[in-house]
Amino acid sequence: MAPHSLGSGTISFGLVSIPVKLYTAASSGGVSFNLLHAKCGSRIKQQTFCPVDNEVVERSSLVKGYEFQKDQYVRFTDEELKALEGEASKVIDIAEFVPLATVDPIYFEKTYYLGPDKGGEKPYRLLADAMAKSDKVALATFVMRGKESLVLVRPAQDGLMLHTMYFADEVRDFGEIEKGKSVKLREGELGLAERLIGELSHDEFKPEQYQDAYRNRVLELASSKVEGKEITAVEPEAQRAQVIDLMDALKQSLAKRAGAAASGAQAASTAKKPPAKAPRRPAAPDRKAQGGRK
């Protein structure tokens, strides 16, 4: 099935305008459930209820309110909010180029694919190749659904991706979180930790080797319920013992990996050796010859 474009826009790059199309890059694969009435099994309907008037309120009777103090609201009409929206524009206006390494991933919100629209193939290719060669990404502003967004455009997989981003005042200060700076590391602990990291390191990230085990179990159980098969509950995962000594834990982790590697090498060596030949049994005695002896 061909990807469906969410809309079109234009990347403004100096005096160059690049018509592009926007595509969803990823979607959540989580399992969703509906709430049913346990008595009859029908899907329930949620209603908006006013506890003061003790009545169900229709959507036409609802207004939006901003809480400026506890239980204190100012009202907004749809017309007032519409007037505050950013000017309708499809221009992705590039403000600057920066190295990707200088942008903390905490600012990334959602990812989209950008593809060239009609007539935009050459300038699209030009920008993608130039950004890849210079190893830079672009920061720009873009009005999406009436809200001005900060976005990052980066070269990837021979094309361009767009990431919507959080503004600086939307990201919480990590400095407010205690990070264990007062802890004193024992001699050798850092070296063992670096050694363990090295043994667990690989040259590239392979996302296909990771799967949502919980989602797979839920879907498998759902299929079994549909088919009417007997259900077997999954055994709970054994809880890990609390680690007291960090140095001892690092040593045990390295020893465990070394033991696993040695076992694997021994198994491989055994598999290469030809199977041992069974010893030949001695020939059975000639009963006729025995019968002749007295």
C-alpha cells in the first residue's frame, strides 16, 4: 500500500523554494482496549457530567476554560482561539544550520518523512545531498494545525526527515534532579564498568532485533480467546536480587559473559570434532568348535 501524504508544504532555503509532501514516519504499535459492560458485554459510552447541576451535559453546551488558579477559570470561545492561531502558511522557513550532535534528542517530539512534490525533485535532491555532505541539520519554524512549531530537518536514508520539537520552556530542568554526585566510586569500579560496556558494545543499532514482548503476548492471548483454546497464564518473571556491592556486581557480570563465551567456544569445538567410533565387539565363539572340546 502506497504511503498517504498528510499534506504539502514548501521548504524555504535562502532564495530556493522546495515543494515537499509530508508523510507519517512512525505510529505506535501498542494494543488498545475498549471498555465493555461486564454484565452484557456491550461497549459503554462515556458522557460528560456536571456534578454541580447533577446532569449530563451535551457537547453543544461546553466551553473551553483556562485554569489560572485552583478552580478558577477564564473562558475562551472557538472564535477567540481561532484568531490567535498562526497565519495559515505551508512554508518551512529554515533559520539556521547546526551540527546534529549539538541538538539534544530530548527536544524531539515526532518524526515525519519529507518527499519532493511535483517540480521539487532537483532542489530537494540538492538540499539533501548538500546537508549530508556538510553534516548539518536545519532548524526551522512551521505552522501545523494553527500552532507554530519548531522543527528540525535532517538528511537521512538518502532523503529528508522532519522532526517536530519542544520549545526550550517546555523541557524540564534536569538540574532539579538528584544525580548521585555525592557518591564516591571505589578504585577499579569505573574501569570494570567501561570494560563491561565495551563487551556489550556493537558498531550499529539494529532495531529489528528488539520487539514488544508484552504486545506479542497480548495478541497471542487474544487469538487464543478468539479460537476458544485453553489459556495458559504466563509465569511471572523472577525478581532480581538487590545488588549491594557495585564492584562485585560488575565482576560477576564480566565473569558471566566470559563463562558464556567459553562455553560457546567449547560447544563449537566439540561440534567440529568427528564423532568417536564405537569399539568393535569381539567375534562370537564358534559353538560347533566349543562342542567338540571336552
